[in-house]
Amino acid sequence: MANEQRPPRIACINDLSGYGRCSLTTAIAVLSAMGVQACPVPTAILSKHTGFDRYTFTDFTPHMGAYMADWAELEFDAVYTGFLGSAEQIRLVEGFLAQQRARQSTPPHVIIDTVMGDGGKIYPTYTPDMCRLMRRLVSHADVITPNVTEACILTGTPYSGEELTTAQARELACRLYELGAGAVVITGIVREPVLCNLVYDGRELYFDAETRTERMFSGTGDLFASIVSARLAAGGSLPEAVSLAGSFIAAATRYTLSLGTPAMEGVCFEPCLSRLMHPQSQEK
């Protein structure tokens, strides 16, 4: 639990995309609005996210070891990981988690957003070795937040679409849980007319549902994981965090649709951030 004299502190390990609302750009804004100190570790630096036709890409792997070693004396209330671009980055994250847990009497919350693929396809950057290491990394997590595609990749389950029956969803969640995470959240399960996030902690399984919009936007997974991470670091429960994330994304998506924002630009969440702020923050 965070020291009462300071805000909760989260190490955010993810890429930085200069344009297109996703990854660290999203995480820093969301965590700050929720009263959490965001401490970024860039895994790559891009001019725009990879959904665009053209972008620049700088791999930060050669610098990450020294960067995180310089944090050896720091303590974090949570560690939240997103895009990891190489097997070496996954190993570096494992080492950082071990260092943090050895240093603190109360281990940090670990939230792993398994950014591996979408729409039934694994990302081109992901190798078989990275998949193997990611399966090992999730065993260190308190919470993992894969989408349906990533859940299938991690468990070796054939992908058959985003629509899952309760039996299919339960089996997938159980297989993920067997990898060793403390709790599993599978995002983006389609059950017309709603979009569901499934939560399973090894005992209870439930669905948190929001009305599905007619268009999907880039970066919603980053929004979801950022909100969940911030709420957990501040002492909230997982069901509460998932519900807050789902309702916020639904509201921000409706607002974005009203603006006619191109899908590639992501959810226009900035005017909606007051929904995430602590009551005392809104009164000032």
C-alpha cells in the first residue's frame, strides 16, 4: 500500500507513441488524473502508433537495463507493463519485478497487459520465444488483462472470434489462471448488444458489460489497463477497477463518436478525465 504522505507510484513499462492515443501517452494522463504518480519506462519510441501507414520506430532495448538499474533504490506501489518489443525486454521486466519484490516488505501490485495480438492475429514483432517468455512473465502478475486473441495465444486455444459462450469464456479464463496470475481479466468479449470484460480470480467468475458502440477505436486496451492499474494501486478492488474502466471507456467512446474522430486517432478521452478524478480533486 502506498505511503500516506505521497500519491501511489506506478512504474509504467510501455512504448511511447507521439501521435495516436495509446500506450504511455494514455497511461501518464490517466494515472495523473486518478491521483497516481506515473513513472514511465519506454520500451520503444514511435512517431505514431503502428496502426498508421507510416511511422518511425526506435527500439529502446539497449537503454532499458541502465534505465531500470538507476531505479534500484526506488520503491513502487505497482508495476504496469504494456508493449514489450523483444525477448530481452521481457527478461529485463522479470529482473525488475524480482528486484522490487526483494526490496519491499509489501510487494508491489503487478498488472500485465499482454500486448501480443488482436483480431485473431499475433503481432509481427512477436516470436515463438517471446510467446514462451510472456507465458512465464504472467505467472508473476497479480492481474493480467489479455484480449480474446491474446488469451488464445497464451493458452494455445484456437481463435474462433470475439463472441464466447459462458462455457467457452470460463474454460479460457481457467486455462489462463493456470499460468499462475493472481487474477484474470479477459477484455472485449462480444455478447450483442454488449461488450464484456470477464473477471476470474480462481473462485468467482463474472462479466462486467457495457453497451457496444458501432465503431471500435485504437488504444482502448491501454485505457482499460491504465485505469485498472491506478485503482488497484490506490487500494481499490479488482471488480471496482474493472467496472470503472468499462464505464469510462464506454462514455469516452460515445463522446468520440459524437465528434466524428477517426478511429486511428483513438478515443478522445481528455475531456472526460474528470470522471476518474477523486472527489477531493474535483472540489478544488
